[in-house]
Amino acid sequence: MATVYEFNYTGSEQSVTLKPGKYRIQCYGASGGYTSREDFTPTYKPKGGYSAGEITLKKDTLLYVYVGRSGESVNSQSRLFNGGGSGGYSCGGGATDIRLVGGSWDNEQGLFSRIIVAGGAGANAAYNKSEKDSSGGDLKGGNGGGSGGEYTPGATQYDGGRGSSSEYDGSFGLGGGSNYSNCLFGGGGGWYGGAGGRSSAYISASGGSGYILTKDSYKPKGYTPTSEYYFENTTMSIGGNTSMSNGYARITLIQALPLLTIYSYNSTQATFKADHTDPTLLTKIECFIDDILKGTITTDLTTEKTINYTLEDNALHTLKIVVTDSSNTTAEKVLSVSKNIMPLGDDASIRDIVSKMSEIKEGLVNGKTAIINVLALKNIESSLKTPLVELSEKIKKSFDSSDASVQDLTNQLTRANNTITQLNTQLGQRKRWAKGTFDQTKITSGSTTIPMNLSFTPTIIFVTCGIEFSFTYASAWRCSLKFFTSLVKTNPTILKGNDENFSGIVLATVEEISRSSFILSLKNLSGNGSTAEMSAIPGTTFNWTAIE
């Protein structure tokens, strides 16, 4: 039996927490008020709009539901619940929507968090017999007709309905008709509200527009929902609420999905919990290190679990945890783990972050080297496997043959030597790297030679250091200089001074790279008539990495 959540009009915010899964959400806007006439049958009464679509939620999600009030037989000096415009004779119907932020129905943050809206109908003066007259939208609300062929335009995706004067105009989430004495018919609430109808000529109010968040839908400035709330298989219709009453909403579970929450992890273990929209459908939990299966869990699947693992080196590794249900639908999390790199705490300081970046850099270099080595060997193995097999088969065939000549064997040995030469060439093309440190108290303004003494000439130098610059008339804030440069690029570091009228620019470049050394050049160390004095920041070091 399907899981269904129903929401009728209550005059207040309603909410629901949905587990991960695929849901169909349907919203029906409220009907608008109307003038009673013998020839104005219920067929022509203004109806609320209809909006529906499917959404996939990948985590527990709290949604707020606002169901619009009908404007039928209501006159009010203030707007009705969820945007129905006020009117001296009858009011517009309120919109029905689902949003991510709760609170009063008209609070701005809530309106900018709506993900699906069914427009409310505007109040109808009963002079234009049309089933769509004043009805709530669809992308555009229904126009409000009147005597003499005049009409009030419905709200759109980008603007509210515009009345004969600004006091009748609809706006974002609000139906027009704020001036009770002049406006007889209130506009419908909606994504944008419909316009109110004026008393002269008995022109009907227009309907509010509907809305569904998709990749291509309009997203106004200030709109907050992200792509995780995009809908698919959407449907909208003007006047789709044929009940001609208050609005309502329905949420139906289409497909149950698994859920995975990671509580903590480090270099030796991870703690997590699996769950499911329907927990009985879970079948297994698998754990992988670098895509190699390390364990499978098939019992007590929804209880908190802690897994232990051993990392063989200091490089970065991937920990992947996969939860699977009976329909082979999965939820997974992939984490980066290392012996030396641990997650930062919530209270980490700037120094902690700088230290962590250095650890990550070293881990990336080590990981990159390991990857390059593996890929190089894989490529060599792949490129040589077929020729070597073919060669061994030919040599065997020649020895087995009674008429094998010395020349045949010589040719085959020559090809073997060529293959070995190719192997040596490929091995020689592997990139090399090295790293080292330098006493940064010896760095001076101008140029400083940094010794390396390598067996290769690098093309890239990566440097981290901590240097403080002080001037006579202004003292720059402490700054950890970090720059990455090739042979031709330079990167300026702007030093912000205490004196807002002072600014200094230091150009840091790496020059004259050779096997034995490179030059660190610091330029433009002057400002406001003084030259900067440099000193090392305590707790920092000068590190360099050279890559061939």
C-alpha cells in the first residue's frame, strides 16, 4: 500500500519530514470568490490551479506545506491565508505551496524557498462566461474579464498581474487588492499574485501563477532552493482544482530509497549508519578501500556500525561505503583518508588550517607519485604484453621447426632487444620530483639563492613560507606567503596595512631554475617612503617542491 500524506486547509503552517525516496507532490490552489447570478453556473466559477511533479530526496527532508483558503463568500480588508487578495465584494483564493522555510505564510524567506506552487483563483465579477476566467495558473494565471471587453491580466513567472492602478497590482506571493474601499475583487495568490478587479465596469480579478522548480525554471534574485530539489515529470494546468473550494496538497511515495550517514572517520576506522524509507528492504552494506572490497555486512543493517581498516602508506586513499536495497538501488559515500591527514575539527584555527594544507600537499604529492608509478607500469605492461607473447611463440615455433635458420633466431633476438630498448625508454620518461627546506630567516629583500642539488632540471617549483613585512609608517598584517609559479608566471601578494591609506605589493617570483638551485626574488618592498623589513613568522617553515 502506497504511503500518502494529505494536507487540507487549516489556516496555518503544516509540515512533514520525508525520508529519502522518490515522491510525487500535487498542489491545488484555492478557488476565488464570485458574484451570484442566475445565469452564472458553477462551471464558470473561478478555480484554483494545479501543479504536480516528481522529486527525489536523498536525505531526511523537512518540508512546510501552506494550503490556500477559498475566497468564496468572503469579503475582507486583509489578504486571505497564503495570498488571496482582499476585496470589498469577494476575495481571491490563496495559493497552495511546498517550501523549505517555515514561519508566517507571507514572510520573505519562506516565499523565496517555495519549490512548487499552485496558483489561487481571482474573484470573478461574473460578466465573462469562461471556464478559465480568473482561474489560478499554470505558468500564467487566468485573465479577469469584465463588461465592455476589458480585462485584468493574470500573473506570470516573472511578475504579478497588473491592474488599472498600482493599488490593484499583484506581487511576489501576494494577490492584488490591498485597498478595500476601491477594490471589489481580490486577485489570486500564487508564485506571483493576480491583479485585483476594480469596481467600475465590474472587471474581475486575475489568477495567480503556478510554479515548479526545475533546471530551466525561473529563479528570481534571493531564491534559495538548490538543484537537489529539482522536479521531473512535471504537470501544470490552469483551473485544475475542479472542487472549487479550499486548496489542498498530496504527497505520495513512489519509490523507497536507502540512506547513508557518516558520523566520523579517520585513518583507522569510520562510524556510520544506514537507513531506508522502508528499512525491511535493505540487503547489504559494502566497504571498499581504493575500490577493493574489504567487507560485507548483511545483518542488523540499520544499527550504527564502526568498521576498522589498515592503510599501508602515507598516500591519500579512498574509503567507499555502499548501501544496497532489494531493488539494487544504492546510496554511497566516498571519503579521502590517509595515515597522516585527519579531518579538521569545527573549532580549527587558521594555523591548524595552514598546517592541514601542508599535510594535504604532501599527501597529494605522495599519492600522485604512487599513481604515476602504477600507471607507468600498467602502460608498459599493456604495451609490451602482446609483443612479448608473440615473440615467445615465434621463438618456440622456430626451435620446434627442423628448418629453423640461424638468421631467423638472430632476427627474433634483435626484435627482443628492440622491445627491451622501448621498455628502457618508457622508464626513462617517468617524471621525477624532490623536496627540501630552507632557513627562511636568511631570505632578504631582492634575491635569495635557494640550493637544491638535484639530478634533474625541474620545470615547476612549488614554495610555501611564512614571512612578515613591516614598514616605518605602517605595519602590514602577518601574511603566510604561498605561491605557485612556472618559469614565466609571477603572482603578486597584496599586503593589507593597519593604515587604510597604505598598501604594499610584493611580487614573488621563482627565477633561474637549475639542477643546483633557484632564486627567490621579492620585489617592490617599499611604500610610503619606507622599505619593508622582513622577518620569519614563528611556527612556519620554508618548504620547496621541485617537479621535472
